[in-house]
Amino acid sequence: MINPTITFDPKEILGKLSNLGQVQLPSAAATALNLTVYAMRKSIQDAALVTFNEVVPFTLASFLYQKGSPANLEAVVYIRPDAPKGNAPSSYLAPHIYGGLAYRTRFAKALGRERDPSPLGGGGPILAPNRVMAPTQSPQGVRFTNKGRMSPGQYEQIISYLANTDSTRTAATGRKRAASVGVRYFYMNQAMVDERRNLRSSKPGIFMAKGRRLMRVMTEINTPSFGAKFKFFDIGIATANSEFPKILMQQKFL
């Protein structure tokens, strides 16, 4: 959370106000405070659009604020800490704010729980803790959203299929026979990839088979590391220190 300290000298202000004006000061300060956190939120949203190549609407809407009141002159700006069906924005943005390894998404965690079905995998998980799966940028096999990302539905299909290795399962529903859809997903570990010489990439990954066609849809890579490029706290504090005094002085006192 952003919780900057905004200070002003109440004695200096009160000395210039009537008795009624002194009573109105907490209300005016609360109004100024709430307008300030709104401005902070807008500044942070604008910074996100500049800092990142693509920002989905859900992320922009996840910059929230909590208002103060005349009785409690405290307000905060924060990032949503949960998500009903996905990854919490406060978690996946944290590496960009503090620096460090990329957030381990729900998809990566699920692959970390699934065992590699191949004997060549040594009984380990499909995805090690220090590895992630990156969707390929090839138009073959990957279903892209209008933002150029793999569709959430395809992520669900892959997990559904890898969690149900029975050949009678389908990636689409997990209940119908695969033959009715004609699509299968499977994981190739490094040993399996090394055995095949007709692959364009020598890295392990997830493949989709449709009929006789074999298409790589994801490539396994080391977890990327990010620098602290999103100045969440700096932007919030700078906006607070700039806007609060100005907005407070615009309030009318008797």
C-alpha cells in the first residue's frame, strides 16, 4: 500500500479562521485527502500505461483507494490483493515494483504439481520451481486474444489435458473422447526433445497434436527477473505531496 505522510501546520491555518471555519477544517481536509488519493490513483494508472508494453483493463482497474473521513484523516492507495479467477495483481506487479523473479502464475503452479508422465522425466514435476512456460509467437497452434496473448481458454485446456493423461480425455471439456475433437496436448522434457532432430527448438515445452501435425505452443525457459521499473511508491508520494496542499487551499472556510 501507499501510505504517504502529508503534514501541515493546523495552528497556522486555524489562526486565520473564524470559529466556524475551525470546525469545518476536518471536513475540508477529508475532502482534500480524498481528492488527492483519486489523483494518486490516476497518476499510477498513467505511469503503468507508459511503463509496460501492454496493460490489460483488469490491471488498470486494480489500482484502488480507500477514502478518509473527518474523523479519520487517513487514506490509502493500494493494488488489489486478490482475483476471483486468476492471479492477484498485487502479486504479479510486485517484481516490477521491488525487482526480482517474475511472479509464479496459477498456470505455472499447476504444472509444478503435475508429474511428468514420461519415464525419461525421472518422476519429477512437469515444471521445476525455477522454470516457466512461455507461449510461442507462432500463429500455429496458439489462440491469441486481441492483446496478442494466449487465450485463457487455451491455458485451461492445456492444464485439463495434462492433468488427465488418459487418452479418452479431451482438452476441451475433460469428458468427451479426444477423437471427437482431434486435439491433444503433451509435454516434452529435455530428454524427449534431444531424441527428436526435426524440432526447430531444442528446448523442452508443451506441444499440440492435431491429426498428424505437431505444433509447439509453449517453450520452457528459466524464470525471468525484472528490475524495479514501476515506481509505484515514488509516483504516489510525489502526487500526494504536490496535490494535497493545493487542493486543501482551494477549500472554502468561513
